[in-house]
Amino acid sequence: MSLEQLKADAAEFAALLEQAKSGRVKGVLTQAKAEVEREIVNLEIKARLAAERQAAGTNGGDSKRYLHELTDYGWDQSAKFVKLFITLNGVQNCSEEAVTVDYTENSMKLHVRDLNGKDYGLMVNNLLFAIDVEKSYRKLKTDMVAIYLKKAEEGQNWDVLTSIQKRLKQKQDNEMAKDNANPEEALVNIMKKMYNSGDSKAKQLIAKAWTESQEKARFGPEVGGGLGGLGNL
């Protein structure tokens, strides 16, 4: 898909988000928009790399470098900064010019060029709160890139890193609240989730527990049956 088409899709998702009322629909649209934005970033980085190589007259071997998208990182915060820590073996040997970070008020984009013959990229969109672009910076450490995002509002607590994670957390909290209101239904839901995500061994154990609970339920609630709502999982 072309970059222009991806940008059009992102704009359309943004427009739909403004009109959406259901929390569930907003969550789906937000996730879809984030995926499209990530693809846009990857294409932009690849295009910039190609332009840089062409301008520098790089040889055929360099042109075979691929962009590896980074997904694992840690983060922490202080009163003034949100700090991201990205592990990359040997990154301290890169030149300062080879490790760049582009900031906007609500996003950051890391690009590491030619680290052991590979390029690396990390994009974080939809930051939970605004950052001060001018006062944000990065440091190279042993096997690590540390990115310091300056909070636009000092002292503001970030319980998650992005607004998407915030919406997902709220959704999980709402589901938990519903479960707490009906403990038996909550147990059924937990068993269903465990069954659907488990391996064959786990599924056998869960199915056995459900079958036993069904048999106990036939003799009355005092015997202890309580998973009848599992149905066919």
C-alpha cells in the first residue's frame, strides 16, 4: 500500500474517531489508526534511507540494509521527564548522527542507522499527555538508548505511556467491575479466556474441571457446582 493511501486511511480513522460514541468502537478505531501510523513511519524511514544512500552514493552492500522495527522497551518517569529505555547491543559505538529522535507534541520516533549492518526504528504515537519538544533529548549508553521526554506539565503523573493504552486499561477496568458485580459469571469468563488461550494440555484440564462441576451441579448448589455457564467454551 502506498504512503498516500496509508495517510488517507489514518485521516479517515481520525475522522471516524471524532464521530464514534461507543467505547468499544473507539477502542477498535484507535488500534487501527495506530497500526496505520506505524506503517506510515516505517515507509517514511525506508524512503529517507533510500534517499540518503542515493545522495551519498553508497554501494550495493549498504543498500541491502533493512529496517528492523523495535517493539520492546522499558519506561519510567520523574516529575519532569518520561524516560524510555531501548536495549540495542553495541549502540554506544554508533556515531551521534546515526542515532536520531524526531519529536512532536504527542509522539516520538527513534531511528538508528547501520548498527552492525542493520537499521532500527521505534515509533510511539498518541502519548498520554503533551511533551515539550525543545527540551526532550536522548542519550547513548552501553547497549542502550535512553530517551527523555520532557513533560509539558511538570508533576503530571502518567499511569500509562499512550492514550491507546489508557483506553485499553479503562476497558479492562470496566470488565473487572462487571465481573466483581457477578462473581460466578466472572469465574466463567476467566475459565473461558484460559481455555481459549491455553495449549492442548491446559484445555484438557479446564474441560475436565468444567465436566466435574457440571456433574456436581446436578446434585444441587450445596455440592459446589458453579461453572455450568461455560457451555461449550
